[in-house]
Amino acid sequence: MAGRAEQLAQDQKIVLYDYWRSSASYRVRIALGLKGLSFRSISVDLVAGSHRDGAHLARNPQGLVPAIEIDGLMLTQSLAILEYLEESRPGHPLLPTDPAQRAHVRALSLAIACEIHPLSNLGVLKKVEGLAGAEARATWNRDNIRRGLEAVEAMLERSEFSGRFCLGERPGMADCTLIPQLYNATRWGVNFDDLGRICAVAQACDDVPAFVAARPENFDPSREAGELQGETK
């Protein structure tokens, strides 16, 4: 009982340094919610350049979000954070136990986090705009997102691991990664209505409180002064 009380006390000290529209931060918010972990969200304004401030560079030398303060550690990179949560908090597994299924979930997650997302991050888009203009920036991003989602759809269709979510009947790491990418797709006007498996997963996630609570609009600093609390009961 004492061990559980100590764990609860540690969980209450979790601080997530994020940006409301950051898909990488969104992934971590979902995972924290699925694990039932309360956290304090502190905004790092990417548009204002706060990620390049000395205070944030001390948290993450890459100048990226998210960074998470947990268990006396400062961790970075969203998928590494999800793996840490999985290994340190066994409640609501984000990865299946079967090795083949784990590889499938990781492949889906990496297809988004390492293939689609890096070509759509703020630094890359600013570079494209600087070289070729605003319309080229939009075209680049839409093409990149659409092409990447088509590949993810094919991966989901080819998999023998069917279910309501990316794998089976419980959301996990791949779902935490997919839903933020769909938010970006919608924001940039990328249509994915024809991608049936992806749409089915998105609909299933809409019924899960952790996904609803983690939505960017709930962490928009303009909606509420001060730091917002992220909790999933």
C-alpha cells in the first residue's frame, strides 16, 4: 500500500513541457491519459521561439517539445517517453506482449513519427517557404501528409492484427501517434475520408476519454490564463 501511495505522489509531480499544436506533445498527452496519470502542462510557445530560450534548451538541447519531468528525470523525444511510461507504469499497456505484434505497433508509430512528422515540422516548413514561397510550403506539407497516411493505411490493411484500433480492441502506442497526425492533416486540409481503416481507428479513439482530454484545443493557452491541468479519470 505504501508503494502505491509513493507512486501516486510521484505521478502528481509529472510536468509536461509542450506546445498545444505539437503532434509530438499530443502523443504524450494521450499516453499519460491512457495510463491514468495526472500531469501539469507548461506551454513552450514554438511560434514565439520559446523553444530556443536557454531555459528550454537546458531541458532539451535539441530545442524541441515535448520534454517531460518525471521520476526525477527530464526525458525528451515522444516515442522514448512513451516507452518509458510503458516500462515504468504497467497499467493500460501501450504495447502488446507478443513480439510480432509489438514490432507491428512500433512500425506504425515510426512510420508516422519518423517519416511523416519530420518533414512537416515547423523548421522544415519555414525552410521550404523561404526557398519557394508560402504556396510551396502548403503543397509540400499536404503532399507529405497524404502520401504518409496512404502508406499507414496500407500497413493497417495488410496486417493480420485487426481490431477497432491500430491493433486489437485497446488503443496503444500506434493510436497515440496516429490521432495527432490526423489532427495535422485536418488542419492543413488533407482529405483522408477514403482511408477506411484510418477513419475507423479515428472513430474508435473518439470514444476514449484520454484522446478527448488530450486534444489541442484543451491546451490552447489563449483559452485559459496560466498553466492547464491535464487529467484523465
